[in-house]
Amino acid sequence: MNPSRTLLAFAGGAVGTFDASPGDPLWDVDVRQWGYHVLAFPEAPVWITFPGREPVLADRTRVMLHRHGQVYRRSLVRSYGDHCRFLAIEDGLAREVLAGVDPGAAEREPFEFPSPYASVDAATYLAFRRAMRAALAWQDEDSASEVAFSAVTAAVRASARDACRPRESGRGAAARRDLVEAAKEAIAVAVAAGEHIGLGVVARRVHSSPYHLSRVFKRVTGVAMHRHLTEVRLRAGLDALLGADPDEPIAPLAHRLGFASHQHFSTSFRALFGATPSEVRGGPGRRQARKILEARASGRT
């Protein structure tokens, strides 16, 4: 069975889902992206290795940018498989978007994104999820294309920022990077399993002290580890809310994600996404989501 499924096609591309089970033959072998350039938004943690690069954890905080012809490998994280939503875009659209970021790069052959992966901020993540839900619910090709154009532009800009961000070098840099990626894996696995963990547990699982891990995580990523952990939990909560029955109580979800109460979850959720769980779940929010995506795409925020 083909793990890739197109949900809605539009002029210039398509949106869809990719689901590979742990028993699929696509693991730990070279695979090549064909036909379209693809932006994958992970829902399950998976290791991705691009030629000449160290493995990177694809999780809810990142978008993976696979150009046409790109070779890469995926490796299992526990038994979660690979589950993501994707935007497939034609070469002309990709070059048009990149031209707004780096005109010279848009003309190069073969086409390359500035970086094969990029960090996705919380507002863009929320906007993409809400707008995509609206486009798919209404099977509106025009809406889907607008969402795609804005999301691709935001992702390419994020890719360019990540490509320009100074990378650590020198003695110990590789070890620090590996430690941070291992910590991200431990966090993603725990959140996926509904396990309540903190800095101490993560540190033990990656064979580090809490002090050392906290210091290295902030040094490499620029973000405190507890903030990353909270954000991964809240993004998982967002995905659960968008896929749940509107009448399902929020309190059990809050507890499952490790929050002390419904109020604690709601307060943290609003602080990150700018809306309450009830507001996000209550409607597609296409107009608001589009405005956020357009602001990210234009670089205004």
C-alpha cells in the first residue's frame, strides 16, 4: 500500500498525508523524492539523515524540506513509524517563492532549499494546522492553494534563517549537538506515550546531569529545555484538539499531557498560541490562520 495519500490537489501542488508503519520497507534505506518538492510537517518523531549531514530528529517543532531528487534516509524512533502532513509543490512555485528570499538561489540547478529542515514557530504551526483543516473540511481548492502559498513562503524563510544561523564548531560541538538531539528524541517519545517527564528524567535517559543538559540545550538551540518540552506537549495537544470530537472534555487531554489541571493547560496553551483550547477547537479559523501565515511569509513577525 502506498504510504503517501493525496487529500486535495490544487493548481501548483497538493496536500496530503504520509503514513509508514514500522514494518514498511522504507526504513534505513536511501529513498529519493520524485516529482514534486515536498514540505513535511511531522506528527510522529522520526530520524532523517541527509547526505553529508548528521541525523536530525523530525518532530512537531520542525518542517522537513525535500526537494525533487533529494536522497535521504528515515530511521525509526521506537515503534511510532512515520506520520506527517505534507505540501507537495511544483518546481515553478518553489522557485517563485525562493526568489523572494534569495533571487540568485532560485535560478540554480538543481534546485535547493536553503536548508533541508527548519524550525517552525508556534504561531505558524497553529496557522498551518487550522487553515489546512478548513481547506480539507470544505474541499476548497482555492483555499488550499492560498494556505499552501503562504505556508511554503513561511517555511522557506525559516529555512533561510536556519541556514544562516551560526553553527557551533570546535572541540565538543558534535557531542553537544548529539546530546541535544538525543534529548529531543527522549522528549518526543515521552509526549507521544503520554508520559509525564521533566528535566531530571530526560537527563538520565541521555546519560547526562540535569545541569549539563540544561546548559548545553540552551547553548545549542537558544531555547531553555523546559520551554521546548512544554511546547512539544502543547503542540501535541493542539493536534489532538483539532482531531477530536468538539464535545470531548479538555481536562482528560490536559492530564494526559502532564498539566496539573484544565486551567493550567488552557493558560499555557493561550500563552503559546494566542488562543484558548476551546477557541481553537471551536472552528476552522481559516481567516485568522491565513493572516498569521501571510505575516510569517512576509517576514513581518
